[in-house]
Amino acid sequence: MTLVRTSLLNAIAVMVRMLTMLGLNKLLAVYVGPGGYAVIGQFQNAITMILSFASGAIGTGVTKYTAEHGDDEAQQHKVWASAGRISLLCSLAASLLIAAFHRQLAIILLQDIQYASVFLWLAGSLLLFVLNSLLLAMLNGKKAVGLYVAANIATSIVALLATWLLASAWGLYGALVALAVNQSVVAFISLAMCLRTRWFRFGLLLAKPDAVMLRKLAAYALMAIVTAVVVPLSQVLIRNHLVQDFGWQQAGYWQAVTRISDIYLMLITTTLTVYYLPRLAEIREAAELKQEINRVYRFVLPLTAVGAVIVYLLRDLMLWLVFTEEFRPMLDLLAWQLLGDLIKTGSWVLGFVMLGRALTKPYVITEIVFSLSLYALTMWLTPLCGLKGAVIAFCINYVLYWACIAWILKKYVYR
């Protein structure tokens, strides 16, 4: 598997996903408007945090150790059995907690008790949500790029259809329900794909876990939980701050520019996940690692820059295509957001090395510190610059993060 080949295969999934996300965003823009768009963002952040706890946050560890033991099926089976046990226990516990506290979650996260039953939908589908995430991590670790791409295409199509059907029937409530259940449907598709391979049997997920592998996965679980909690939590806090100071409508504009980033950066993020992380697990020598980092930089930075320039030049077309005229004020935030995306992509290339090398302590500290600093910078800059202060804070924060990660790798990895 090469970087270019992986990117080309991913491009198929990304193209489908981009088309479905364009349709999805248009549906949401029409049915829920800027204010509802901000509520959608809150719920997506909540799902990210909940799914992390429900899965035991071991997806990255499953990918790494599956790739690392590529020639040892017995070790891979230990990885999957341990991950299966963690996922089952954590998802059942999380489902019970969500069901018990669904009203409180609606008030705290969505600021409206009328959406409480949405969390019951999530609790009911959570086990399948977690199963889908685990199966995708296994496909990624096995470098089954074709199946991984097909599963992601299925996810995109199901998300679009579910949102279209439910949002058109129930408006914002229906869109939230679609987010809560779409991956539970995709789990059956991912399972069918895995069952077609020679290396997978469902019973492997239910076998006796391995104590050594449980400890190894725990280190990754800590890193993943921190990321899955502090990053969405900082976004929730920022969104709450924007709602309090500017209102749901303005917070929706901020949410919209972040969504634009998600759409055009998909090729980069999927390539880093599918190619780069398993590749880092294979590298042993510092010189080879530097060479790989430079190769990835030569690919992702120019591609990100080109994408950002195209988005900015075609911003009016994008507004018409993806949103509605009601979202036009978001264009004032776009330039700073796109600059921040380029900086963020550069920092990610180094940040993935900490994941690939299991640098747990530095990773956890930097995730917490820079999530807090993003919130602090936003709180400082929005009174001075208005809503634009949120995207300026985003740029500044990733400049600092990139510099910090570069220093950490020089100290712990390159020596």
C-alpha cells in the first residue's frame, strides 16, 4: 500500500462522501437554518464524546496493533478479542447511563428538554455504533483499503438518506434522530464485508481477552478518550460562549465554516488515517520516520493549500450549493478558517507520530493544554474582534500546537 495508491482509493470514497455531505448540508440548511445547525453541531460533539467512552476508545490501538502484527494472526486475534470485550462492556454501560440521564443530557448539551428522547434513540443504537467503529478499525489495520473505502461510502449514503427522510418528516428533531441511528444501520454492512474476508470470524470478537493486550490498548484508550472528550468539549464550550454573546444564529455561522473545513479536508484526513497511522506502526528507525514525515508533508500541505484557495475563490458558489443565502455572514469568517486549516493539517502530520509511537503522556498533555488554550483564546478575542475572533483563535492555537509538537518529537523521537 503506497501513499498515492491509498489516496486514489480514498478519493473514490471522499468524492462520494463530499457529494453526500453537500446534499446533507443543503438539507440541514433548508430544514433547520443557522440556529438549528448549531444545535446539530452540539449533538455531533456529544456523540463523539459518548462513542469514545462506549467503545473504550480503543479504535486507534486496534488499528496500530493489527498493523504491527501483520504477519502474526494469533497476536491479531488477541487484539480483536480484547477490543471486543472492552467494546461490549463499555457500550452496554454507556447505553444504560444515557437512558437513565437522557433528560439531563438534553438540558446540558442541547439546552432544550424537548430533545431528550433523541438520547434514548442513541442509547438503543449505541452497541451497533461501537461495533461499526471496531470493524472499521480492524479493516484499517489489515490495510483492506478497498473494503474500508466501501464501508465509508455506505456510511455516507445511509447518513444522507436517513437525514433526508427524518428531517423532511420531523425537522430538527428528525435530523438529530438520524445522527443518533445512522451508523447502527451501517454496522450490518461493515460486518457483512468483514465476513467475506478469510481472516475474520465474528467469534474472534467474543473470545477470551489477553491481559497484555488489554494493557496496551489501555494506553491508546487514554489518548483516544482525552481527544474524544477535550476536543469536542472545547467546541461545546466555545459554542455555548458564542450563543451567550451572539445568539444561536451567529453560532450557526461559526458551525458552518467548520463544516466547510470538514468537507474539503476529507481526502487529507482519510489518507492520514488509512495510510499514515498504520505506516507509522511499521517504522522502526528515526531516519526512516523523518523521510516518511517529509514525504507526507510534500503531499498534504500543497493539497490543503490548493483546496483552501479553491474554496475561497468559489465561496459564493459554495454558499449557494451547500447552504442558503441565510448563511451569507459566514463568509466573513472563511479566510481565517482556511488559513487555520492549513496550519492544522501541518500540525496533524506530527501529531499522528505521537499516536503511532504511543507517546501517551505528551499526547494527553498537549491535547488538554491546547483544547483549553483554544477556548481561552476564543474568550479573549471574541470581545475584541466579534465572531471573527473565534476563527482567529483557531489559527493562533494551531501555530502554537505545531511548534510544541515539533519540539516534543525532537526530544522524544528523533534522538
